[in-house]
Amino acid sequence: MKEELTIIKVGGKIVEEEESLRQLLAVFPTLEGHKLLVHGGGRSATNIATRLGLESRMVNGRRVTDAAMLDVVTMVYGGLVNKHIVARLQALGLNALGLTGADMNVIRSHKRPVKEVDYGFVGDVETVDGSLLTDLIRKGVVPVMAPLTHDGQGQLLNTNADTIAAETAKALSRSFNVTLIYCFEKKGVLKDANDDESLIRHLNETEFKRYVESGIIQGGMLPKLENAFDAIHAGVNKVIITQATAIDGLSGTVIEK
């Protein structure tokens, strides 16, 4: 029987604010079984870039990453945000290890092709080495993964954290019974973005397509759910979308086969 593994993906807004980070870390060590954390850090990157006199450009919620901005996100994601989380987890008794996709060649990507938009040094994931991560996890290590990958030719690439979480979950589902939890500011997927009580508690693919067609699900939630269903099809046991204060899996929107 496979061991349990919970993968938590947490947005930059949550890990960059002390109170929300404290709430997340209060619950994270109590999760049963093995654990892995994937984080963002976009607001910190934008703030540091501004202080350095660099303009942040976003298209459809995605950061355009030129060479100067790649330096910023590498410093912020792989350094400032990642190591701050690692240190806090160590203080809670978890043997955390900060990783980018370049470390141990864990996640390899290719530079996103230029179509309507040139996103610059942004990576689309090709492979995740689940065997190396499995070895670490079974030795009691808690990987903390920053949203950076590499192309195998020496080039780092800024990579969407939701995608990293989903692709890592898919790779590790061969070894573990994986629950993937996406954390953000809302209770889960809402029928009405302005009504926190309009939570959709369970969501299957037929309902998802209907909600998209009616415009209930749109914007940034759309790629998050596409990643979720893709992960389910690839063997992930369960995907939950919820708040950082509810990562025990008892609330939020649950997506299962």
C-alpha cells in the first residue's frame, strides 16, 4: 500500500505576509504522512524589482521575464522567500530542504516558444525526476520548491508554481498516494467571487466545463483547475483548493475522479 503524501502549493501573498505564513506553518507540521511545499513569491519579486528600478510586466497574469527580471526572481524565489520558509520549518522540527528545479536536475523545462507574447525566460515543464524526490521524502526530508526550473543547458527559467505543483504531484503519484492542495485567499472555488459562502464543495469535469461555459469559472482559477484535472487524470488521488488556514483537507473545493 502506498504511503500518503500531501503537496501544498501556496501563493506568494500567503508566504510573504507574516500572519498568513504563521497560520500556514501552524497547520503544516500536523499533516499526517509525508509533506512537500511549493511556493510562489510574485509580490516580493515585484517590490524588489521596483526598488532596483525595473518595471514588472504582466500578460494574462503571467510575468514577462527578461534577463534582468530573471536575476530578480532567481534571488527572490530561490533565495529570500525559499530560505525564509525553510528556516521557519526547521524551527518547527521539520527537516526542510529548499530546491529549485535545477537542483539535482529535479525539474527540466524548455523556454516557452514565442507566439502572441514573448514571455522571455519562462519555462514550460518537460520532466520531473520523481525518483530523487521520493528518496529524499522517504528519508524524512520536506522539500520546499521554488518556482524556478532549468533547461539542462545552463539556463534558469521562471516557471509557474501551480504547474510545478501539478507536475511534481503527477511524478510522485507513482510512489505515493498524493493529495495536492492549492492554497489561496478564498475558501475554494466560488460560484460568486464576491460571496465567500458560494463555495463549490465538489467539482467534476462535467461541472467544470459547464461553469466555464457560463462564465462562473474564469480568470486565474481557470488554469489552476485545468492543472488540477490534468493531475487527477495522471494518477493524483485528490486535489483540494482552499485557504491556507484549511490545509487539513476538511474544507474547500474537492476534485476527485
